[in-house]
Amino acid sequence: MSADQDGPEDRLRRFATIWSRALFPVTATSLTRPEFESRLLPLARQLRAALDERVFRAAASEDVGAELVEAHCTEPEALSRTLDVVDAYLVLYCGAGAADEGAAAAETGDREELRARCSRIQHAVAAGFARALRERTRAEQEAISRAALDARGTVAEALHASEARFRAVFHGAAIGIGIADLRGTVLEVNDALIRMFGGLEHQLRGRNVAEWTHPDDSPHIWRLYEELVRGDREHYRVEKAFYRPDGTVLWTNLTVSLLRDADGVPQYQLALMEDTTERRLLNLRLRYEATHDALTGLPNRTLFFERLEKALSAGAGARFGLCYLDLDGFKTVNDSLGHAAGDRLLVEVADRLQACATAPGEMVARLGGDEFVALTTGPDTEHEVDELAGRIMNALATPIRVDGRELTVRGSIGIVEGPAAERGAAEVLRSADITMYRAKHAGGNRYELADPEADARAITRHGLTTALPVALERGEFFIEYQPLVHLGDGSVRGAEALVRWLHPQHGVISPDRFIPLAEHTGLIVPLGRWVLEQSVRQARAWEAATGRTRPRARCAST
């Protein structure tokens, strides 16, 4: 499906139409579908504005999720369908340049930025929906609790009316409600609770709550329960899982309150359950998408840093080993065969790397582009990381077949190994990156071990390269003149101009350290021009001061 050649407002209305058709079947509303679409149109406009904003504000997208709850789109499937529509159609119909897909090749960067923004919008909409639904549920719970309290201790004339109100709330509530005695026997359940557990009332009524244990229950859940039935606690709220009769898992936000008689003696327990299964699955899905690479399925930079920081914070005696891999010549594959072929190559490489790191304490992640990392932890990583690097090199040795072509894949690996708790994650990754480039400059298709002295030289070299352009502007370079003396009569026949760099931190730096950097960055041209101008100016000054013919000058870099 593609956006037609029409105006932004038409495309926005088409997006709202698609959205309304997805939500209307799962929404309890008295509106017709066109009326419902009209209600969604302002929300679609808010989503488009969030997509176009220079600085992303989550609050605007969260408001859209809250408005869905206000529009009675409270079924979990309504949120799932909304996220699917936003994911599939928001960028297509509301993104910049949506009407000109012919320019997609030139706008790939913008399109990727819009997809990233769209993903953040989905997270914010889900967060706003969950918060609004939670607030609505809390309000219902408070109303139910008030009705339950009103039903107790009222005068005889008002007792019947109060009980009627409680029954109306009890049976009409959207959340599950159950009443049990202090021994845990279930006495009453409402329709919502029956639906949560599969629609069979006889499988709930008469059961004992102690039978509803789940492996994910934490010990404090049942400790809170015991305190409540003893009368030591009035209520508690926990997240708890239950098994349905068909074996599936029901996740709930469970609130249990103690009901006392007129004399304050505990009589019953009232349980309020909100079904959070779909929301939990959605959160797991969003968490997975946020921590895994979309192309290869490997853990991404975010999850890798979490694992690396955890490994580096381990106790005494713990060690770690890290392999930083960059594919040699991957850009050539992209340029010659196209990005689709490059992506298939990366997927195959990822599969091979994952097969290399299957032992406990090992993981592989994709940092981006053609850069991968492999992490191993344990007491003997000094030996294990070498074996891991060897397995990776062997895995890459077999050619990869893409689009009928056999591609030979080579890689350069930088290895960092050592005890935990001595360095931070950023420092470890920087050292691995520097070591990887040292392997690449040595010819590639090899791995190198990190060397602190080599790291220090590389960092210093990088710092000098970065400071070179500013140094010329600030006048940090100066020239020393070395006279050229005739050996026959001892007369000065000229001078040699020697450029030096007076660095604010490192002092005087000789040309052999900064001239290669200037040549590499292209700064050698303006630097050479400056040296020549200064030398000529100085020669003229000497001529004016001595009255002698201008001496011969020669520029040198040493």
C-alpha cells in the first residue's frame, strides 16, 4: 500500500479511516463508525504532530493513549491494534515526503529517523494507555470499596438499598471481583472474574485460594495474605499470576481487602483483579524490540552494555573477555551488490557468530553496521577469549552465498580481557575498538590483544588530530630558523625554516609527530601555506634590517 499523490489532510484522514476500522469492532461505543472516525481524527493529528516535531515530547503521544481509554477503547486488543496501525501506516501517510515514494532512495536516512520516532511514539501511546487504564481501574476499585463499606454498618432501613448498590457495582464492574471467607473458600465471583478464568463459574466458586499458587509467586505474597486473614493488615496490592483451567497463564494486578463486621471482627476478604496479561505481553514485546537488533535478532548495544556492566560489577575473582569484530571490506559489498545483499550477509554472519558463543556466560551482540561484539565471563576468560576469537575467525572462513554469489568474509578482532571492577564499560569498549583498528591496519583477517601503551598512543594521536585545525587558528605553531653556513668562508648563505607546535598540554611537539597527522587530514596544505608566508615575511624583515640581498630560505618539516 502506498500514499496517493494528495494533500497532507487527505492522507491524515485516510490514516484515521484505517485506524477507526481496526478499533471499531473491539470498542464498546454507541457511536457509528464514521462518528467514531471523527473522534479519532484529532488524535491522528496529534500523532502526526509528534512525528514532525523537532524535539520529541512523549507527553503528547501519551495523551493519545489516555484519550483512547476515554473513548472506551479499553480492551487490550484495542491497544495492540492501535500500535499495529501506527507501526504500519503513520510514517507512510503522515511522515514528511509520504506522497513521494519515488524519492525513497534519497530519503533513506530521513525515513529511518521517522521509523525510530514512530517507535518512540508507540512506546509513549502504550504508556499513556496503561496509565489511564490504571487510573480508571483504581477509580472503579475505590467505588467498589466505598460500596462495600457502605453495605456494612448501615441502619436496617438503608441496608437493602446499600446492598443493592453493592450488587449493581459487583456484577457490572469491568474488573474481576471475588469474595471469600477467612479460611480462603471462594463464596462469590462476578461475571468479569468468570470471564478472566475461562467462563466456568463452578471452577471458581467453592475453591480455596491456597490452590492458586504459581511458580512466579514471591514469598511475600502469601506472607501478606496470612497477615490479612489474621486481621493484622487491612489490604495489600500485588502483581500475581494464576493458572486458568486450560493451563494458560493469567497475569493480574490483585488488590485484597479485609471486610469486618460492625464490631470490627474480620469476616470476609474481598479480591479485586485487573487482567494485565495483554499489557504484560506488550511490555515484553516492547522490551525485546528495545534491546534486540531488528535485522539479525541479536542483542543490540543497549542490552550488550547492560550485560557488560553487570559482568564488570561482579565480585572479586571474576574476569571477563571481549571480542570486538569489524568485517573487512563490508562497504564494498554494499556498494557493489546493494544494501539488501549486505543485510543478508549480516544475517548469515550473525547466525554464525551466535553458534560460536553457546557456552554459559557467553553472548554475541550487534552494535550497528558491520560491528559485532562477543562477551565471555568466568574465572578462566584469559584462555576462553582466545578460543572464542579463534572460533569466530574459523566461522568466517567459509564463504557465504548471497544472490548466487559466494562472498569471502574477513574480519578484524580486537580482544580485551582482564579482571572485573577495574574499568568501566565505555573504557573497555574503547580499548577493544582501538585494538580492532590496530588489527585492521596490520592487514585485517586477524585478531590482536589489547595493549595499554598502544591504547594510550592511539588516544593521544586522536587528540592531536582533533586539535590540529584549532591549533592553526589559535596561532599555536611557530617557526625556528636554522642558519645555512658556507663551510669555505663561514658566511651565512640562508636559513632553514623548521615548524614546531606549542601544544597547551603537551608542550613543544616535533614535526615527526604532527606532520603525518596533517597529511592524513588534509591540513598539510594550509599549514604549508602558513609556513611559507611566515618564512618569506621573515626573509624580508632580515633584508630590511641588514640591507643585504635577501638570503635563501628553505622550509623543512624536521
